Amino acid sequence: MGRVDGKVAIVTGAGTGIGFAAATRLSEEGAKVTIAEFDAKSGEGAAEVLGADAQFVQHDVRDEASWQALMDKVAGTHGRPDILVNNAGILATERNQHLAATDLDQWRAIQTVNVEGVFLGCKYGVAAMTADGGRAKGGDGGGAIVNMSSIAGLIATSHLVAYGASKGAVRQLTKSVAIDCARKGLGIRCNSVHPGVIVTNMGNQVMGMGNGNVEENWKARLDLVPMGEPGQAVDVANCILFLASDEARHVTGAELVVDGGMTVV
Ligand SMILES: NC(=O)c1ccc[n+]([C@@H]2O[C@H](COP(=O)([O-])OP(=O)(O)OC[C@H]3O[C@@H](n4cnc5c(N)ncnc54)[C@H](O)[C@@H]3O)[C@@H](O)[C@H]2O)c1
């Protein structure tokens, strides 16, 4: 029996990178997964790889109507969601985001995807998970929400001012949602995940910032990782799987750091 057997899961930004790895691990462990992705090509491809129990829904985390349509579609095909991974996020720049170099449009674009997207996800996710009225009203709904933050939400990121602020907001929002759900007896847990440097498109984008020398910058950055190697998407996916599963039934409002020891030193 899989670790999330029969559960209904939604992963945003799951066409590639960490989102795809999370969708894959959830599917391997028995969940029916919806790939909620902005980019149709990667989203369709991801659902095809996962097979018959997975589906792709084109989705924009910034758009409230898109959240309602996503929840309606999942309810109609797989049923009431048990797991929501708010993974989609952007860095939105090829250049450093020092304070003086960050303009308001760029700041807003990042907050809209990374913060408003997660806020809407939590709001629509909790509503869908408690569509039967919730446990406090005799229903048997409930579930697990996993929000994607970053070590950028824990420590200063003077070269990524807007991104760091967005991930700090996700960390804090997660705790408020966790306590709101717990106090209302909804049976919904909410936790955040904080990756360090992970090999994905975004990881390469971060490394290309400044001098554009991706390879050289990966080497320099790895000096800051006590474990001496970058994380892989599946390393983060396995942490998401744990938090999404019933193994984490007493864990809520927590922050799980996946950074090879980077923020400890
Ligand atoms: N890679 C890293 O080193 C790292 C470290 C810490 C945190 N993170 C976070 O992990 C998450 C995934 O990052 P990744 O490295 O896999 O990035 P990625 O760029 O490889 O994947 C992000 C996915 O999100 C999708 N997306 C973007 N905007 C969207 C929108 N408006 N609606 C729906 N989908 C949208 C993209 O199409 C893409 O498929 C992000 O939230 C990121 O901030 C990544």
C-alpha cells in the first residue's frame, strides 16, 4: 500500500522542477494527482508521464477564477482534494534584485505569483477540503496543504529582495492558516518547505545572475553547502510527500528546511 494511497492531490507549477518531482512521488505512492500548471506543454507532458490516474488542468495561481475552475474540475474527476501543494513560484529576473535595482513592477509581479498565488491556494484549498461542512460540522473532510517557501524566507537575501520577501510571507501565512484550521477543528494541516539550492530551471536561473557564468557560480555556491552538493528536486519532493501523508498527522505550522545544512552555519 502506498503512503498516500487513494488520496486526491493537486500540485501547482507541476510541469517541471520540484513540482513535477512532487507530483511524481505522490503518484508513485498511490495518489490521484492533478498537475495544475500555467504552461500547457509541460503540464500535458507531465500528466502523460504519470499515467491514467493523473490529469492536467491549465491553471494560473494569480487568477481567482482559475482557482474556482480548478477545484470544480478536481471535484468532478477525482473527488474532494486531500492534498494541495502550493509549489508554483517565480524568480522573475535574470539580474540581481538589490534594493535599488528592484522596481515596483518587478516587486509586484513576484508577490502576485509567490504570495497571492499561495494565499488563493490556501483559501480555495481549505474550502474544497471542507466542502462537506468540515469535521467540526460532522463531515469527514480534511487534508494537508504544503506551501513552497525557501531558505530565502528564513535569512537575508540582499541580492533577491523581492523574492526573499515573498518567501518570508509564505512562511508566515502558512502558520496562520495552520492555526486557523486547527482551532476550527477542520482536520487540515498546513506546513511550509524551505529548499536551499536545488538543480532545476530556477536553480540555474539563480546561478546565472550577476556574471552569467552558471557553472562557475554553482561551484562557488556549493562551498556554502556543508553537505557539499546541491539538492535534487526529488529531495524536496520526498519532504513534501512526508508532510502531505498521514505520517505527519501531528505536524502543522512547521517549516521543513531542505538545504544540506546551508542555514545552520
Ligand atoms: N530551485 C531552487 O533552488 C528553489 C529553492 C527554493 C525554493 N524554490 C521554490 O520551489 C518552487 C518550484 O521551483 P522550481 O525550482 O521547480 O522552479 P521552475 O521554474 O523549474 O518551476 C516552476 C513552475 O511553476 C510554473 N508557474 C509559474 N508561474 C505560474 C503561475 N502563475 N501559475 C501556475 N504555474 C506557474 C512554471 O510554469 C513552472 O512549471 C518555487 O516556488 C520556487 O520559488 C526553488
